[in-house]
Amino acid sequence: MRALTVEPLKADSARISDVPDPVPAAGELLVQGLALGVCGTDREIAAGEYGWAPAGRDRLVLGHESLGRVLTAPPESGFSAGDLVVGVVRRPDPAPCGACAHGEFDMCRNGEYAERGIKQLDGFGSELWTVEADYAVALDARLAQTGILLEPASVVAKAWDQIEKVGRRSWFEPERVLVSGAGPIGLLAALLGVQRGLEVHVLDVATDGPKPAVVDALGAQYHTKQMGEVAAEVRPDIVIEATGVPQVVFEAMTGNAAYGVVCLTGVSPVGRKIAVDVGSANREMVLENDVVVGSVNANLGHYAAAATALAKADTDWLASLITRRLPLDRFAETLEPGPDDIKVVLDLA
């Protein structure tokens, strides 16, 4: 079968390889790959910045944003041939830390976890793949064209879970959320905010292209001013930062309402320095009981919550997030982001 593979830590090594068809082990599903989402992580691995091949191998099958259809399933697995599924990305460390032992492998304390398509485990960028039934997530049949969004939606579901847990340290009835960044993470964060009945604001630099219309169709408000200016106008109870841009991150941390929760989901580049007034930021955060929390990855509960959120969403709106679809043999084009991209997808079937 064909698979998209890469030699980790070697730039420009991504290629379509002919690899053996997978044979499902006991308790595993055999899945026909339908689609593969491409994100910044995949581009960084393809650029040689990081990534780990499976033990004893030079190459890694790329891809962690999956969508497939079950071909065979073990009896009593809860799955049947024809089911639409997504594979969970992370696996707990072999000698589990406390968090992994409690099913919270997204919070692994020692970093010994493995991840499909990223670290030590082949990903989902192949025409066939296998996955343990315990790490497969069933999707509503209506999501056959848009279920590829489940993995980023799971990251967002985890962010909302963290926000709500922090908020419950005291009385918490938020009204407004400001999301910075109208990429897949930001727009899905906005979707979950709308589903919670909140007034949702989205900030991005794009003044044309699909993003303003996508936000408007969600019933949210779109902004293109500076973060500090928008935050001063909106006074959000919650900020979800999804750009990783250092100046935006700092302004997010200082621009929320009293008792605000800021959730950072964007990973910042290293080495860029900005001048900030740390004393002022500290004063505001202490005197207003503010919280800043980082959030990444997702556990099984977050995948389930994301699947429920996508099933409730308008399928046409979800489809509008997928701005480019390309066949597998044109994978190189997906590794270069386009100016109007939201989510880029490779069709595997």
C-alpha cells in the first residue's frame, strides 16, 4: 500500500512509499484511510525540526489527524465494518506516570508517551491503518466529509475542559469569550463557545478570504484590530489564544476581565524577544484573581466530547473549514500553507 513517510530530523525527506499492508493484532481494528489532515506539526516534522521513527526504523509514517472506515473489527469491540472512526494520537508511557495511569495521558509528567505520526509510532497517512479498539473513536455517519476535524476539535475540547475546571474554583458564569486566531483550533474553539451559549469574538489578521465569513456564519463577531484594543472593548471572561504570536500572547494575558481565564493553545516560536511590563501584568493578575493555563493534546474523554460537539454542529459550516483537498500524490503542496488556508486535507481513498 501507499503511505506518506518521512525520515525524522532530515529536511525534505517526505515521500510516498510502498509499505506492507498492516495486519491487525488482537484487539485492533483494520481501517481504510479516508483522509488525513495536515497541520503545522506535520510541516515541522517534514522540515526536519523534530519527530521520532519507530524503534529499529529510519522512516515514520506521517500524519496524526485521521479519518477512516472500519474494514474489520474484533467481536465485542463495539465497532463494526463500515463504521466511521478516528484514531487517538497519544499513548501512555510504558511505565505509567501517575497521570497516564489515571487515563490522563494528555497530562503525562515524564514525557515517555508515544504519539501516532509524531513520536515512535506510525501515523495515519496510509491507505490502510490499524488502531486498538480502545483508542478508536466512532463518529456520526454525517461526518464522512468533515470528521477529519475531530483531532483538532479534541484539543479544543480539552482546552474548554481546563477553562471550566479552573473557573469552578469560585462562582463562574462567563458571558464573553475572545478567541485569537481563526485557524482550525481557533474556529473550533469558537464553535464550542457558541454551543455553550456564550457571546463569541474572534480575532485574526485576515481582512479578506474565507475567515470573516466563516466566523459570521457561526454567529460570532470578527475583529482585525490589535489584541489589546479588542480585549479592552470586549472585556472577555475567557480568552483562548491560538496564534502563539508573542505579543498577542502577552496582550491576551493582560486583557481579560476580572477573574478571567486565559488558555494558551498556540505554541510560540523560540528566540523572538519583546519588551513587556511584567510588573504591571503581575499586579493585574494577582489583584483580579486571573489565571493563565497552557493546554495541549487530549485524552479519551476529550475525544468523546469533541465527537459530540461535531455531531451537533452544522455540517455545511464544518465543511467550510476545509479550504483545500488534494490527493495523496500531491502531498508536497499541503506542506506549503496557502494564504487563505484554514484546514488542508489529503484524500487517501
